Amino acid sequence: YPQIDTAVLFSPPLIRGELIHLGINSLFSDAEKDVLVERPVTVDDGEVLIVGSVDLILDGKPVEIKTASKLKGVPQEHHLLQLRLYLWALQEEEGELWYIAPNGVVSFPVQSTLTDKEVAKLVQNDYVPMWKDWECQYCPFKHLCPANVEFHQGSRRR
């Protein structure tokens, strides 16, 4: 479905986020940017490689940057989990979660990583998506996915 790729590229929230990330990268020229992190975790009888990309490593600390339309309701649970996974993968104890919105910027220090057992449990979780109330809303495959119950049941009601 190449049309989906094109639609995602021209999504206004994605464009706004990309522009803000480019601006932040130019402000912190000495920081490591878009750092690929990988770490295996043992699950059942095998290993699963956890892979991610940390926005910045600034003064030795991972920084995850999020854009938002407003600062109400932050930090969000899934953003904290993402940074905690990065801390686990990097074997670091602390990082920062930044929110950038039209009405301000806020930073949250995060000082709790995950254990191998917690990461393995996340991998074994077969409930996808984990946060159905918002993940399906932003997914480019929502109209094709059987997990999007709201679309498949709700849109057929008349």
C-alpha cells in the first residue's frame, strides 16, 4: 500500500514533529543524535532483540523528545515506558523526557529503568495495541487492521 506511506509522510503532526526535531538537533550540536540502541532480552527459550532510536544523548543522558499540541496530561505513560526501555537498553540509570508544545517546553527527569524480567513480560504481551484508545487513531493501517475494533464495528452502525 504505497498510498499509506505517502499519507503518513504528509501528516501535519508528523511534519511538525520532524521540524521540531531538526531544530533541536541544530541547537545541540555537541549531542549525539538519533542514537540506535539494541539489547537482547531472553524470552522463553530464545532471545528477542530490542531496538530503538534515542533522540539525543546530552551530557551522557538519554533524552526523548515529544511534541504535543498542549502540555496538559504529560508525561504520558507510554512515553515514560519508551524512555525506560532506552535506559534499560543503554544500561543507564537516568534520562530526560522533553515535551515541546506551542504553549511551552517542559522536562521530566526519569530515574527508573526496567529489569530484564519487565522487558521480557512486555515482549510476551500479546495484546496489541497496548493503548488502543489512541494507538489505532494514529495508525496508518487502522482501516485494514482487524485489531481496530472501533473502526470495524463502530463505522458499520447506521
